[in-house]
Amino acid sequence: MSRFREKVVEGKEFIITCEFVPGRGSRGKSVEEVVEFGKKVISGKLPIHAISITDNPGGNPAIGPDILGKELYGMGLDSLIHFATSDCNRNMIESRAYSLARDGIENLLVVTGDYTASGYGGMAKPVFDLDSVQVVRYLKEMNKGLKVPGRKKGTFNNLPETNFFTGSVVSPFKRTESELMTQFFKLEKKVWAGADFIIPQLGYDVRKFAEVLKYMKFRNINLPILGNVYVLNRAVARFMNKGNVPGCVVTDELVRKIEEDAKEPDKGKKARLERAAQLMSIFRGMGFNGVHIGGFGLKYEDFEYVIKSSEEIADNWRKYIPNFRYSQENEFFCFPDDPELTFDEDKLVPVKSPRKHAASLNFRLGLILHRSVFTERTLGYKIMKLACRVFDKWKFAGRISYFFERVVKKLLYNCQECGDCALFDMAYLCPMSRCAKFQRNGPCGGSRNGMCEVDDTKRCVWTMVYDRLSSVRKTDEIRGEYVPPVNWTLSKTSSWLNYFLGRDHSSKKINIQNKDDS
């Protein structure tokens, strides 16, 4: 068991991880500084439990975190490897995971990953074969010994067990109700899938960080959670303020504060380090289990200053709460305001949100069709199932049926013909045509003001799903079911036949509110 895992599970120490963002190439400053930092951790006395290494941040190519993690492991240090789903299909995900296991690396932070931004010869093709919920579940099944088909038909073998300690992320800095609540719902799915600890996205509104903790208490989620402390300099603040880092919110007011700090002779360095120390002390005071510290160009001495300063001011942590109230205009909050962060019982009950949206005609027609034709034991279901059996045997009739299905679903949903339809799971909105990352278990963390991370002219499809289900008071359906990965053998085949004949994922969905495991 890694030291990081041991201390997190034990729960007696305040956990500290330090994040680094290595760049492109096998050598270079951003690569070598990871190893140099590791050497200083060994010779120093700071209570640093793991060195966190990002995975192709910003959608740009970079040296893989796995190899740097291996170097740190050889030095006797723990790493926290970011494990993004964006650039690998499920086979490569499995290969990478087993390679890490062989190298003795256990600690993984599973993230959706940023949408591809560049690459050799032009922009690389985004993959997003699995979402982060599916990957967490995949890794947990590997821990048990992944069951795979044997050489003889009908036989199965169990691969060697792994020992991954898996973290997940939640992005609470969302302005709208539909964005925030779907983030919380997806967090629940990650917990069900087997996440071992949680790290929120970075931000500067302590009320939002507190809301993550309150939601976990409200839903009886008893997992370790590390606060995110990012040392924000002027250049990065401006960059984030423009929305260039998905999920990160730096308000105009905060930018002005940092601009003012930058006028000092040290260009604001002391101010930003002290700000990080204050936020770290607040996390400790709120009851977080530790912190995840990051920042552009930080040295060992900078981490040291933040950590030691936070310890010195720990008893007065509430004094610094007003320094981290950078909310967005008209921002939705799930829980009542709690300025002193007392976490009293009346502050742990979510606010009641009135129904704001009337169900659209398209959605209502979908509900009617589902109830009458796609719901088991109805007459329409029985007729369709019988017809699909005939169509499956009589190929000519099957081709006519598939042509009709393609025309209807293309017109209504811009169907991409995956053959493993998720319309039922997403309030009759297609994740393959409407989501740039094809997310089936909830949104990625990259939306901004309800708009898609990749195309800011389009709404995030999951906010639309939430609004549709909110109109009929069925938002719990989002958090209620785990949707398995797409079965690509069904691509370009009839999703109706696949549904009624039990070939698609619908028969494999799991109600996570009523089951602990499958």
C-alpha cells in the first residue's frame, strides 16, 4: 500500500499533494522540475504525501505522467497520476492501467480530460470512448480481477488483481442550477462506481467549496475530500478569466485584486502565496481531509511558504473567509448561505427550487411514445418485440425498418447511428450528436454559463436534460442509473432491434439508488 493511500484511509493526518504540469518532450524545464522537486521533498521536512502530475492538460500533447510517476516511485515517493479519458479508447485505458500496476503505481485521479486543442500535423482526433464514471468502475473491476473470455467458447478467466486507489473530481463553480446539480449527480455516480477520494476543481469562492462538503453530508457520502488550492498569478488569472481553462472561474473582481497586488515590487508573489495559505487554513477549518496545491512555476520554497504559513494562521481561519467570496453574477447555490461556515443542520438542507420550465412538445411526445411502446408489459412493447423478431430473421423487412428508423431519428434527434441508443437515459436528447465528449453519465466539468466547453454557441446537453426532467419533477433519474459504455459492435445497426431484442446497454443498466453493486 502506498504511503499516500495509507494516510488518506487512516484519516489522522492532513493530506497534502503538490501538482505539476509537465510540458511536451522528453526533456526540458517543466519535465525536469518534477524530478528536482521530488529530490527536495526527500531531503526536506515538508509533510507532502504525493506529487500530482497532469495528463495532457488543455488538450495539448505532453510527456505522459506515468513515466514521471515511475521515476518518483524509484526514488521512494508517491505520485498521484492524472488518468484522463480523452485520448484513449477502452483497450488503451486497460493497457495503460496494467502498465501502471506493473510499475507499482496505485494512485490515480480519474478525469474526463480537456477537449483536444492541438497535435502533430494539426488537431488530434478526440476519443472519449469512456466517461470518467465508466473508467472508475472499470478500474475497480480490475482490482477484483477482470473477468475476460477464455480460449474455449463460454469460458472465462480472471486476470491478476490490481490495487488502484482512485480519486474523482467534481466541478462546483457553475452559475446555473442545471450545471451545478448535474455535477453533484455525477459525483454520486462516481462514488457508487468506486471512487476512493474526491478533489473539487480549483476556484476562489469558499461557499462553493463548502457546498461540495454539504452535498456529501446531505447524501451520506463518507469519502475523504481534498480542497483545491491554486496559487494564482496575474497571467494565469487573466487566462482563466477569459474562460480558457474549462471549469475554472476567475471573476473580474478577483482579476482586479490580483492586478493591484502585481504593482508591488515582488509583482504580487507574497500576496498570492499568502492567499493560498489562507485558503488552505480554511479547508483545514472546514474539515476537509487535506489539500491539493498547484500553481504555475512554483518552487519547493513556495510550497513550503504556503504550507507553513497556513499552519501558523490555522486557528484564525474564519478571519479569512471574506477573502474568498468571488461568486458569479446571479449564481445558483444549492444550500442556504452560511457566511461563518458553521455547517449547522439548517444549512445542510438544499433550497427548494421551483419548477421553471414547461415540458416541451418534443419531450412530451417522447414520454408518451416511451410509455406506450418502449415500456415492458405494455401492448405496444409486446407488438414491437414480436415485430423486431420477425425483422431480425427477415432481412429485407429489417432493412426497410432500419431505413424508416434512420429517417425518423435523424430528423428528430440528429441520430449518429451508434446502435446503442441513450435517448431514454437523457430525456430524448442524443449524447452522440449534442455532446462533444459523448458523456452518458453526466456532464464533464468544462461548461461555462450553461454553454458547451467546445462550442460556446451551444448549450451543454446535460443542462437541457436537467431542465427537461425538472419540468416533470424527475431529476432524480439523472443520479439514479449508471449507463454502461457504448457497444460499438452495434454501430450502424437498428437501435430498435437492439433494444427490443436485448442487445444494447438498456438491459445492462444499473439502478444505483437501490443496488450497492452489480
